[in-house]
Amino acid sequence: MTIESLPGSSGYLGASERKLTYFSNSYVLGLTLVAGIGGLLFGYDTGVISGALLYIRDEFEVVNQSSFLQETIVSMALVGAIIGAAAGGWVNDVYGRKKATLLADVVFAIGSIVMAAAPDPYVLIFGRLLVGLGVGVASVTAPMYIAEAAPTEIRGGLVSTNVLMITGGQFLSYLVNLAFTEVPGTWRWMLGVSGVPAAIQFSLMLFLPESPRWLYMKKEKSQAIVVLSKIYDPYRLEEEIDQLAAALEEERQRKNAVRYSDVFRSEEIRLAFLAGAGLQ
């Protein structure tokens, strides 16, 4: 007996099982990899400074003599990431996931140039702040964009690609540090080359669509359906559209009733919040 012949079965489950693989839709896979470059930038930026700082100390005597400056150079990117992540949610809601990613790439690329050309440690610190801002926005945007464009059954696996890219970026940073160890300019190349993946992501992102969920939320339903048609096969497209519409309607109804303080009032939500934040 097949699934299609079971009482009350429409055959949808059997069809979805036949189609559902991580590599069955090259469009979704490409979208995931391009968005995941944001994670690569995060990993690279946090890893590259460990090697670059050795040569920064050699070039700037004031840095070599001040542990505070060394700590500031390292940590300023994380300060920027905190600010960028805090603002990233608002940017995504107002301007969309695609524009948020493009903005993050521009800020990161500018920061990379500033770091590479820094005449003193204070300009270098400013450059680190800029790349941190870009990384912060990207860290919010990349998993959200992937999740909203991925088929529901493989969404978890695709979103985890962003974390894989973070660790991959850290590994890449060590390879780049090794490659430029004997090159004149050493740390400037180590820090400046990080603008390359940002430029690549910016270029590729121009050809990718906005998140279908954001489009639908902004009343651009026809565009959302066009994007969804590239993600889902015709036999399940209508159902996915109905589910998206129902989810957004439920969200609108709850919007005015939910406050940030509810995170701490509800034990279930509070524990989930503490677990998630604690892991980070």
C-alpha cells in the first residue's frame, strides 16, 4: 500500500518525501551559500586579529607598550558587532533582508579598507568598529534570510550552514595569516583582504531576491509568490502561500499584545531565552 492510497491522504506527503533533499534545489542551495558569507566574515574577523596583532605591535610602538590599546584593537570589533546586532533587527524589518545584507557588506568593506590603510592605531580601532558593525548586522540577517527562504523540512540544516561558515571563516583567517607572514605589509594585508568576500557577497546578492516572508509582510504578495515558486514545486506552492499568510495574520493579531517584558514573565519563554543566550 502506498501513501497515496491511504484513506484521507492527498499524496502530498509522498511527493514531498521524493523531492526533499538538501541538493534537490540548486536555487535554494545557492541562496544559502551566498547568505552564509555573512557568517564567513564574522569568523574571519574574529580570527584574523590573533595573528595580525603581533605585527601591529611591531609597527606601532605605542601599541606594543600598552596592553589597553591591544585589548581595544581586539575587542572593538565585538563592540561594533553588539551595536550592529542590536540595530540589525530594525534594519531588517524596515528595509528587508536583502538591503540589510548589502548594507552590512558596504560597511564591512569600508572598515577593511580603513584598517588596511590605518596610519595609526586609533584609525585602526575605528576600522575595527566598522567591520564589527557590518558583522553584527550580518549575524542577524544571514540566518533569518536563509530560514525565510528555505523549505520548512530542511530549514534547520540550511540555517546551520551559517554557523559552519563562521568556523570556516576562522580557519580561513589562520591560513591567510600564514600566507602573508613574509609579505611586506603583513597585518595590512591580513585585515584588508577581508573586504574581498564582502565584495563577492555584495555582487552576488544583487541577483538574489528579497525574503518572500518580508515581501508578503509588506503587501508585495505578487513578488513573494514569484520567489516562492522558485523554492517550492507547484504541487505545494499554494499550501505554502496559505501557511505564510496564516502565520503573518496570527503575528499581526499578537503584535499589540506581546511586549519585551513577557520574555521574563513567562517561565517557558524565559528559560528558552536564557538557554539560547547562554549558549552564545
